[in-house]
Amino acid sequence: MFPHLPGRLCNSPLYRTFSGSNVAIVVGAVLLLARWARAGPWLAAGLCGAALVGFVILVRPSPSVVRAATMGAIGLAALAAGRPRAALPALAAAVTVLGLADPELAGDAGFALSVLATGGLLLLAPRWRDGLRRRGVPAGLAEALAVPAAAQLACGPVVAGLSSTVSLVAVPANLLAVPAIAPATVLGVVAATLSPLWPAGAEFVAWLASWPAWWLVVIARQGPRLPAGTLPWPGGVWGALLLAGLTVALLVAVRRPLVRRLVAVVAVAALLGSLPVRLVAAGWPPSGWVVVVCAVGQGDAVVLPVAPGRAVVVDAGPEPAAVDGCLRRLGVREVPLLVVSHFHADHVGGVAGVFRGRRVGAVLTPPSTDPQGGREMVQVAATAGRAALLTTAAGARHPVGRVDLLVLGPPYPLAGTRSDPNNNSLVLLATVVGVRILLPGDAETEEQHAVLARAAPGQLRADVLKVAHHGSAYQDQGFLDAVRPAVALVPVGTGYGHPNPGLLARLSRGGARVLRTDTDGDLAAIRTGAGLAVVRRGVPPGRRP
């Protein structure tokens, strides 16, 4: 009925409990009408049950809808019995029955989150709502604060174990979403009901529903992009147990006013301390930029500033228009050095765009010439642009103005690897006004391990990492540990299965701020008086980089 929300907010109740919220809204509307008609508890429960069955049939009985309907049935049972406290035993009974009927639910994360969210709403939300009301918070606002906070607290340990992150935007996102959920749900149900009988009317109602649905999508997309929207956390069972233990300890401890104040101070300090790299808003190009990773789709194009209007370019992306547009936005009119990490099409397909309207002094290539078609493309562009064609090797240094390039790899030709062209990429350490930037091309596990084995102690340490091979899973853990970046920038396109979520989580746990071009557009690291900061240009609506 509603558009799927982006997966980046899946660790927020805004995504997890949409089916449950929809069920609650539909059943709540029927219950309101039943009470207005002075129906008794059993009749009201029967009407709500009929609405529940109809809703499931209307939206199709997918596993998430069936789970949400089951949780809704718990409330109906308590309503029919006239005993709201019966909801908790009903929840336990429902979990038991569903587990016996379908044992695979025992290992289903969605089922666990539904149960935990329902339990949080039953056990925590009423007390928190009443506590807020006693402190003078209006009833509606108290309910709006208590419900998402309770669901987030209950689900937090499981989400942390699955995603290796803890969301800091879930509750505010839910608060912003609350006004739109009911209109979107009710209008969506009305449109679906009308469609077989009156298609024109259903289309109009669906258009009305698209506006609150649009707002929900905006929240889902923008929430995770907020600075420190998520914090790294240990993953797996031990990470979940750790957060669960801390949650229980805090629930017990915050009963004392002094402890509540202490927890608030520590939480704010931890949040501020976890942001060594800020995400800032600025014009484009941002002042003080030391590297820009261009949004060119599934490919690499990295720009290092030499002087106003002049820059070193590393790789050219898959097609000319994208890299040309990025360089124009940066005001680059001359390229003293174009470096090609290797000859795959997603790195050299756009080489003509670098030459478009610009003077290119020299083109630096790796020792490996594979694949030959990519090398020929670079040779043709260099010849047409009257640029010198040079080859480099490990240990060579190429200073260009304030940009200093040191070639770290490949230390020797690699053969018989998963991808020999990738594993013979140039691995460059660029230093720009004191900021160290590691550019490993598409180097995979084998080359990363070889470079690590030959590197001097501390040589791989970098402030900024251009993540290799679009964030693929083929990364050497020791190599990443040696780099320990403060900023990790991922050039990636949509629809290719990159980047690997486990890799992103690993980089985040290591303290890096991770951004990606498919969702954030052109990415710039800038040097400020306080250290490094990150600026993202953003992806214009309707454009897929």
C-alpha cells in the first residue's frame, strides 16, 4: 500500500512498525465508531476483528502483515475481556502459538522486533506517558513521546546486534512521522476499497494519500543522513546482550533524580565526543577542500586541489559527462596530472571528459596493461590531448604543487588472484596540506595484504580513505586496521550490490565517518581550524549518479 522505505532507516521503528501502526489505525477508527454508537465490549471487539480480517485480505497476508494482525488481535482480546492488563498474557500466548505453528519464527528478526515493540508498548509506554502527564506535558504530546521511545528501547538490543549500530534519530523521526501516518493509512485503505467500484474516485483518493506518504519517505531518507544519526556498536549476540544489560541497568537507575541528571550529562557528552569529524553545510566547492570524490555512478573519479583552477585527477569514472560535470562544479580548468589506477572501464571510460575543455599535462598509468581495451582508450585520449603518457611503480613519488603522491602498490605483479586487474591497481598515498589521503583504486584482499606486508610502520595511516572497489566485501582487515581513517568515502553506483553492509559497519566501529556517493552525491573532505570536516553536495532529485 505504501512505498518501501529505504533500508538505511531499517534500524528505526519508523520502518519496523509501519505495518503495526497501519493495523492500529484501521482498528482504532472502527473502535471509535463502535464507541460512538455505544456498542458493548464484545460487539466492539467483533467489529474490530472483522475490520482486522478485511485489512489483512486487502493488503495481502504477507508475514509482516500477519505478525502485525496477530499483535492487533492481542489488543482486541483484552478489549473483549474488559481487562487491558490481559494484553501481556495474551502476548505471551500469541508468541507461543505462533512459535508452535511456525518454528522458523524463532529465528526471524522481524518477528522478534514485532514482539519486543509490542511488549515495550504494553509495559513501558503507559508508565512513561503517565509520568510525562504528571509533569505537565499535554496528553497528546506525552503519548507521542512515550510510544516511539518505548518501542525503540525494547527493540534496540536486537537492532544493535543485527546492524552493529545504535540509532539516535528513531524517536525524533517517529514524532515527525506521526501526523502523516493516519492520513496515509486511512486514505490508502479507502483508495484500495474504492478501486474495484469507482476507479476514478480511487485514483483521486490515492493522489491525496501520496502527500502524507511523500512526507514519510522524506523522513526515512533524511533521518539517517543527520550527523551521528547512528553510532557504531558491537554486533552479534554479545553486542545485543551488552545493550540489553545497559538498558535494564539504566531503567533501574533512572528512578533516582540524581542518576537521571547524570545519565543525561553523560549521554550528551558521549554524543559530542563521538563526532571527531563534523558533517557541515557549505557552498560548492567548499572552502579548504583537500579531496573530492565525484558522484559518477559505479566508478571512481577523485580530485585533489593543486591551486585555484588546477587539480590532480585520479581515475575518470565510467563516462565523460559525469566527470566533466564534477570538474566544472569544482572550477577545475587545468589538470597537471591525471592518474589511472587501472584500466577497467569504470575507471577510464570517462577519460575524454577530463580532457574536455582542459589542458592535461601528463597521464600516469600502472605497470599492468590489463585490460588492453582500457589502455588503448587512455592512449587515444592522451595523444589527442597532447599529454605525456607515463608509467609508474611502487616507491615512486610524484609531487604536483601542494599535492604529494607516493605510490605504495602494487609492490610486485600479482597473478592468479580473484581479479588480476583490480589487484594490480595503483595504491596511492596523497598528502594535501598535511592531510593524508589513501587511494587504493580497486585493490582487493590480495593486493591490500601485499601492500601491508611491504609498508613501513605507520605508513598506511591516513586521515581519509577512498574505500577500495566501491566498498566490496573483498577487503583485508589488517589493511583497514593499519589505515584507521577518520573519514571513509565510498564511490558507488546504484544496483550493483555495493557497498557491503558489513564493511561499512566495520569502518563505523573503527571510528570513521562513512559517506557514499550514491546517496550523498559529490563528497568533499575539508580542513578546518578544528580538524577535518565533511561536505556532501547531495544527489539532485530524479538523478541517479
